[in-house]
Amino acid sequence: MRKIADCRDFPSETDCTLAISGEEDEVVRAASEHAASVHGHQDSPELRQQVRSMLKDDVPQHA
């Protein structure tokens, strides 16, 4: 099952609208790197665990 991390689910000063979807480990890595480079968070094991806990299932729009 693909997962999605969506910045719109979290308040930010930049009103970021980025959504990242893919396999869980890919999304955790990319979303953590994004959180660090764009939102100023420190990429750490704790951040990656927090990102992982907030992932949602990516429901396909096509069927």
C-alpha cells in the first residue's frame, strides 16, 4: 500500500502544499528531508518516526 505525507495537514508559516506519495520508507525519507530543508526541522530519527506516524494510505484516484 502506497503512503502519503501531505504538508497541508500541518500548519506552517509558508502554507506549503507539497504532498509526497510512494512506498512508506521512500515517503518517510523524502518528507523528512523536505521538513529539514524547507521547514527548518532537524532531520533526525525522532523526526522520521513522527513523519512515519502521520502517514496516510494513498487511495488511488483511478480505478
